[in-house]
Amino acid sequence: MKQLPAATVRLLSSSQIITSVVSVVKELIENSLDAGATSIDVKLENYGFDKIEVRDNGEGIKAVDAPVMAVKYYTSKINSHEDLENLTTYGFRGEALGSICCVAEVLITTRTASDNFSTQYVLDGSGHIISQKPSHLGQGTTVTALKLFKNLPVRKQFYSTAKKCKDEIKKVQDLLISYGVLKPEVRLVFIHNKVSIILDSFISICMGNLKLRMIKGIVLYFTLCSLQHYLQ
């Protein structure tokens, strides 16, 4: 990982990255997909405000990159804004983990294929490592965000009603379904308060509707072609 030049940061940085539970989940899922994960587990407690955990079986984070893995504007995706033309990843600004660290307590457990064991890192609000210890988890990365918006009482107050909390769960579910349709080869699991929320049936329905629309579009295309040929 390298730090982006100041000029590139000015062009690409965003003032707001993490504004909700679903925005945390989105950023972490995209990190997992960029790491080549084929299995992603999303676990929430108390609608995500007590705990958000995203675990994948991707490439993991190299030990040499660990000290800056959550420091803002450090990334392995691009070297400057010119690289955006050839970008093949979801993330590229190096802001996601650092932004989550600003609004929650963050733990990252990771292991690459060449590591003998995984390591759990505890991060501070700036994304720097406070402590680390060995862990038992397999290859991949697990990011845990605790006490979301602990230092933003107004933001937390926004989710004070049961309806808004349930709406946030629905948004997370819809997000996962969207990625399930987009990446059918990736196994996605969603658990809230230790209860699994079924995604497969919804993904199958969406895929079925998508295929039906494609078939209708093809039929319409050939119908129009036939009509055009007849008129000529």
C-alpha cells in the first residue's frame, strides 16, 4: 500500500463516507470483493449499532501493509487519479476503513495464504494499530466495528425509533441481494442478532425477474427487426 499524492487526495476525497449501518456494510463488502472473496458473512447486533462484522475468505492483508491498512489515503488500488481510467476494483480512495475508525471501535483480523496464523489488530480513531495478537481464524479478513456512532450522538439519535432501525436492516438486506444478483458465484450470509436472514430465495426471484426481462427484451428486439424488414 502507498499513500496517495496530495493532489490526488484533493480530487478524490469525500467529506462523508460513513453515514449509516448500510454504508459500513457496503464499504466492507466491496473490500471483500476486491480481495477476491467467494464467501462473505455479514453479522449485525442491535441493528448494527452494537456490532457489525464482515468476514471473508479473500486474499487477506499482508503484514507489511497492516500498519497503514486503515490509515486514510493509503491504497494499493491506484497511484494517482490517472489510474481511474483502468480501474477494475470497487474501492480506490483508501478512505473506507479509516472513515469507519472515526465513528466506531474497529478490530481487523486477517491472514494471507503465506501466513502461518491470523493476526487480530485493534485500531484507534485514526486507523493506527494500538495492539495485536495471534488469532485462530483462517485465510481472509474479518472487520469488526463496535459501538457505531459512539462519538456522534446526533447521528445515533436519528435511529432512535424502531421503524428507522428496521428500515436500516431492510437496506442491508437489499444491498446484499443486489450483490448476490451481481455476483452469483459469491456465497453471502446475513445474520442479525444471531438469526439468519434468508437471501437465497430473494436472489433467485431477482435473477428470475432479470432473466424474464432479458427474454422479453430479446423477443421485442427480434419483433421490431422483423417489423422493420416487413416495412422495407
